[in-house]
Amino acid sequence: MVTKKRMRTTVQAWMLLAFLAVGVWSCSTTAKTGGREDSVRALPPLSPQQARLYDYYFLEAMVQRQKGQNDAAFDLLSHCLDINPHAAEVYYFMAQYYSALKQTEKALDYFQTAARLNPQNETYMETLAQVYIRQQNYQEAIAVVEKLYERHKDRENLLEMLFQLYQEIGDYQNAVAVLDRIEMIDGKSERLSLAKSEVYTRMGDEKASVAEMADLAKQYPNDLNYLAMYGESLMMTGETEQALGIYDRILKEEPNNNRVLMSLRTYYQSQENQEMADSLTRRVLLGKNTSLEEKTYLIRQIIGNNEQAGGDSTEVLRLFHLMMAVDTTDVDIPMLCATYMDLKKMPPDSIKPVLNRILRLAPDNSAARLHLVGYAWAEDDKDRVIELCQTAREYNPDNMAFYYYQGIAYYQRDSLDQALSTFQNGVSVINERSNADIVSDFYEVMGEILHKKGRVEEAFAAYDSCLQWKPDNIPCLNNYAYYLSLRNENLSKAETMSMKTLKAEPKNATYLDTFAWILFMQERYAEAKIYIDQALQNVDTVALNGDSIGNAAIYEHAGDIYWYCKDPEKALTFWQDALKGDAENKVLIRKVKLKKYFKE
């Protein structure tokens, strides 16, 4: 009984929510038109029984809709339509379902019907307008939006929509008329005048376009930017002398008006007067009132033109240095200069001073510092790498790249404790947004260091973390597999990992040797021989930077495998080859001396 009561209460709650939702809908309509009844006053009213039945089905449809039971809601709405074929709200909701079912024509018909039955409902009308717009039926959309605006003169967004729609159909006269309507509400503004001027230009009415900008300048005589815009419109319509006169007037009042200077620069370029154009270029770039955005825009334009003309960087670099000499506090221009120099493949020694300048101004600029780290790395200057990264960690403590480069530099310098400490500090800033490749490499190198220090279990834990971030980290898979085989542990896991490395690099001698050794440890000597032979064939490709001891390990493994394959003579030859590269290996010396296999 308790369960049934709870279920009944839940259904009643859903029905109440639906009733409230419909009530709000109906109230909003009633407030404007007196309700649905007014829009269908000429139709025969529903009987009380029909009305109750309709309300029941409609409310239940809303309940099912809220619950996501759309099939049931659709069926219930269909019943509603059988009872009252003039219910606008039913057509509106069913139209949404037909739209979801991609039945475009049916959906449009139902949206149209809902709007026709209750044209005072703003939601129905706006939805219908949006449907027309999606179907690119702009003429019908205009008719709907115009009706909406007739009832709501305070809704400027409807005028903005009409402006766009009239332009879509090429009705520029009405587009201008809409702007006039907006202007009556907001008054004349730069935005509206520019829009009008552009529409007049599309219409081919240059006089009207210029006149619009002239009116704006007259209305705001103290704003020289509007006067400059008027000058620009004159320039575009070929009235050059009048435009130049306006520019001259502006520059007498504001010698550093960049808008005018840029317009004049464009004019002189069109006249092929490069000397005047260059003079204006320098005037703008070196002007104290020139914004960073204006400088950046202009210098990018200059670079683009320079590249099209052949890419002579001399003039571009001269401009960069002039700009940096004028503004000694700006960081963005030096950064753009360094990027340009890098793209032009200029020598590092010419780029470093620019990067160092950036760091003096902004020590936390990680991009400039990483650039310098890259140069130091290429020059194998590990001390400089460490120094740059240590300072960077103070300003950019969350940037993992600096921990990575510093840790690797320490590692390659055999400063294992410092390398491990650096990587451990770097791991502490890992989060879900961290670069998976960098994090994986962190753990891989940590594993190598820990293994070298004899902390094998910690090394294996680091390798596990590495593979969690990047399951296909091939160097990690190889080293992890090899170290497991040396301990004769988890050989099945080691074999699986080693096989992945061979699929990635089937001719890598180191990876072939690892796999052969794992098979050897499993006493699968014949199989091991196949892979050690392949390793020997590719020994020149071993990624050990010419490390003779690394090659010696492959030859020693070959000797061990051949010994168990009943070929002691060949085994001895391989051991002797191994001894050439690892002369201090006592176990290897013993194998050669006694001509037999010994475990380490």
C-alpha cells in the first residue's frame, strides 16, 4: 500500500508540474490576448466533458515529455488533436517532434498552424521565424518578424534581425529603412552610420554613402575620428583632393592621428610613392600614441609585403630595432621580432640578445626562456640549460617543460641525485591537463635513475606510472621488459611488453636483443636464436650513440644463446667479440677463459 501511495503522489506531482508549466504558458498568452479561446472564438467550444478529457491527455503528455518518454508524449498529443483540432499548443509541441524526426515539411506545417491559431503568442511566432530562416525562406521570415515588431516596438533585437534579413534578399532600401527605425530609437551613431554607408555602397549610391558619413561628422564636430571616417569615404569614392584636405585639417589638430596616417600611407602606396609611404610607416610605428594592436597589425602587414617582394629581412629588422629603441618597456614587439628572426633562420647568436631583452623586462616569459633553453640544448651547454631552468622554476613553477629539460641535463651529466630530485619536483605539479607525453617521459627517466641507484621496486613503480600515461612509450616498454628478465620475474609480462617494441621498430637491435633474452630466460633457446641473429644483423642500428658496452651486451647474449643451442664454438666467438667492447667484465672474461657458460 505504501508503494502505491508513493507512486500516486509522484504522478500527481508530475501532473502538477505540467499543469503549472501550461498555466504559465496560458497566462502569458492570456495577458496579451485573453487566452486561446479568443484566437478561435468563431469555432464551436468544447463541451465540458471534452475539455476535461483534453486537459487530462495534454497534462499527461507534458508529464511524459518531462520524463523523456517522447513516444508516449507524442501519442497523447495526437489524442489531444483528435479532441480539439484547433489547439495551438498541441501543434507547437508536435512540430518539435516532427522536426526531431527530420520530417521538415510536416514540422513547418505544424509550426505555421500553431502561429496561425494563436498569432499573439510570441514564442510560436519567433519559432516560426527561426524555422523560415533555417530553411533560407527569408521573405516569409520577414513577414513574421514585421508582425512581431508591430506589436513590440520596444524590441530592438527584432529590427536587428530585419536588417540582416532584408540584406539577405538584397532589399537594400528596406535595410536602410530599418536602420532609420533603429536610429530613431538610439540616435545617430558610428555603428549605424557605417552600416548605412556600406548598404548605400552595395546599392551603388556613392553619394548617399558619403553623405551619411558627412552627416555623422557634422553631428559630432569635436570627434576627429568621425571626420577621418568621412575622409576615408571620400577617398574610396575617388574624391581625393577633398579627402586630402580633410586629412590635412585633422593632422593640424592631431599630428599623431594614426587613422589618418594609415589612410595616407595606403594612398601613397596606391600612388607608388614608396618614400612617402615608408615615412608614414615609421611615423606610425614609432609614434608614442600608437597602440600595440596598431603596431602589431602594421608590422605584420610589412612582413607580409616584404615576403611577397622577395623576403629581404634587412628593412624589417631595422624597423624592429627602431621600435624597440623607442619603447624600452614593451615585450610583445621583441617577442614578435624573435619569432620573425627564427622563421628567417637567422643565427642563434643574433636572436639571443632579443630573447635576453625579453627576460630582463619579463622574467616570467616562459616562451622566451624555452627558446633560450632550446639553443643551449643544441649547443650541448648543460650548465646553461640547468641555470635557465632553475630560474624558470621560480617564475613558472607549474611549467613541466623546465623540470624536464633540467632533469635530463642533470641525468646526462651523471648527477643522478639532482636529476631525481628535479623529476620528483616536476611530478608534484602534474594534473589532469598535463601533457601526457612529457609526464610519461618524466616517469621513464625517473625509472632509469632509480634502477641505476639500485632502487628496483621504485623503478618498476615509475615505469608503471609511465605506461599509465602513455601505454606505447617504447623505450620504457623495452627497459622495463629487460630489467624484469634480468631478475627472472614476470617473464610473460616482459614478453608482451617487448613484443610491442618490435612491432613499433622491428629492426632495432636493442629491442630484438631484449626479446631474445626474455625467450632465453624462458628456456626457449631455438626461438631466442632467431631473434638474436636478427639483432646481430641490425647491430649498427642500435640506439646507444656508439656505446661499445651496449653492443658488447648483444654479443654476450648471442654467445649465451648459442651455447644452449649446442654451438660452443660460435658461442666462444661471440664472447670474444663482446670482450673487445667490455674488457672489464669479469663474468665475460671467465666465459672466454674456460670456454663455457656461467651465470652472473
